[in-house]
Amino acid sequence: MGECKKIAAVVNPQSAQGRTARVWPDIARALGDRLESVTVRFTDSHGHAIHLTRELLRQGFDFIVAVGGDGTINEVANGFLEDDEPVRRGAQLGILPIGTGGDFRRTLGVSADPRQAIEILSTGVPLTIDLGKATFTGGTGATESRYFVNLVSFGMGGDVAAAAKNFLTPLGGKTAFLWATLTTFLAYRGKHVRLEVEKGAASLPFFITNVAIGNGQYHGGGMHPCPTAALNDGVLEVTVIDHLNMFELLRDIRILYSDNLYVHPKTHHFTVRQFSAEAAEPTKIEVDGEPLGALPLAIEVLPRRLPVVVSRSSPFL
């Protein structure tokens, strides 16, 4: 944890279908045992964690722990920046993942076991990771921007994110996302999109099942669309999956969502610093697992922008 002295936790009590609220008393005691004095703030609405985090940083807190799922982590990370610059230089993000998907923690190497995650918060070291900045059409039709630590996707990814809160969620994020993927596919007919994967180059036409732009490697509760992504290499990985019919998807889903998906003939892989996409038809996007808007989309990487506490054995150090 280095020189951090003022510690706060931003807690989403509704994450993991409300399980966070139920287990919070035990977690609070464990945090207190390992980190001593921890100021706690609870979120009460969508986007609240962004504002709470900025407020805490301006009050002098230099270690903010996000307690919740990928959406909570995204909001807390967004609170660290304003106009692409740190709200408080040197402040560090810690994650205590209690959520449905747990995708960012997989790349980061943080356990789903709260006590093991707390041990990393106590004994870990800061890794300064890249952030992505996504600019897109929000739900009201206005242009919006959002930073992401993990991954943005569109095509089936955007539709699945919207459908992923379903009756199977209590059985785990991967099960719920797999069900959402399969049921979404029944109504999915592919999307015609144009992608610009190199600044100034001609846009390329694709008929897609999905496109993922990853700083991290996972989405969809453990699916692995960007297996070569690294959190601190200054670039983003883009994986395009061409349109698949129902037979192809069911036959190949284990390959497509493994760390070996690039062997599939209907995948394309690019490494980018900037990326843009547009479509003639409505095409939803998801940002770190949250369905936030639609194409057109522009993305840029912000290198080495956010210190995140990781295990001393992290492969990214």
C-alpha cells in the first residue's frame, strides 16, 4: 500500500444482487483489521460512486477501495480523473470485488475471496495502468464520454449486457451471461459496421457478431475476448468476430470465449491506440459490463493514468 495514509471505501450495497449489503459487516471488520482506519461511503444510485470518489480525493484521501462489481469499479475509476487528468496525483485505487461478473479482477489477478482481496489491499503495491476513454451516443441521444479500465464491446456484447441481469444471476455471472448470450442470439441478425483501426486510415466494413476493445482480457463473466491485452502497455487490443449463424456459435462458443480464439477463421485482431466505429442501424455498446449507449463510438488510450494496488507477484510489474 506504500505511503497511502488516508483510506476510504466506496461501497455499492446493491452489487451481487444485494449480497454486498448482507456481507458488509464481516468485510468491514476484516478491512479494519488489516487497514485500520477506513472511511466508508455507500452509493445510492447509478453514477454516485464517481461523485463520491472525487469528493473523497479532494478531501485528501489517497487510497480509495471500490467495493462491488465491475460497474462499481468503473465508476470509482472514473472518479479519479477529470478532463483526462488525475483529481489527486499519486492517489491509488484498490478493488474488493463483490459482484456478478468479476471480469476486471481476473486480469488484475485479484481473488474473488474477500479476505484474499483484502490481503492484497494491505500488502500489495501500486501498478499504474492504462485507461481507455470511450465517446459514444448516450441514452438521451447526446454525446457522452466514459473512462474504462477493462473493456468495451458492441454487437452482441451490448445486447447481452442489457440482458445479463436475469433469473440465473444468483448462480453466478458466467451462467447469467451465457444464458443472455444464447437468448440474445436467437433474435440477433448481425450488424453491419465500419471500423477505423488506425488513425487516418480508411474505415473497414465488417458484418459482425461482436467487437471487443480491451485494456483487460475478459468480459461477460469470464469470457476471454482479448487474451493478449496488457494493462500497462499503452495500447488496446481489438477483437472482431464476424457474423456467426446459430450452428456456428453453438459449435464454436468454447473456442470463441477461450484464450485461443484467434485460431478461429472468423476472428480478426488489431492493436490500437485509437479506434472508431459507426453503423447505419442502432448498435448498443457496453462499457466495463454496463450498457451505456450506442454507436458511433470513438476510443483512445490514456497511457499509465491510474495507480491500482496489485499483488507483489503480478505479471504486469
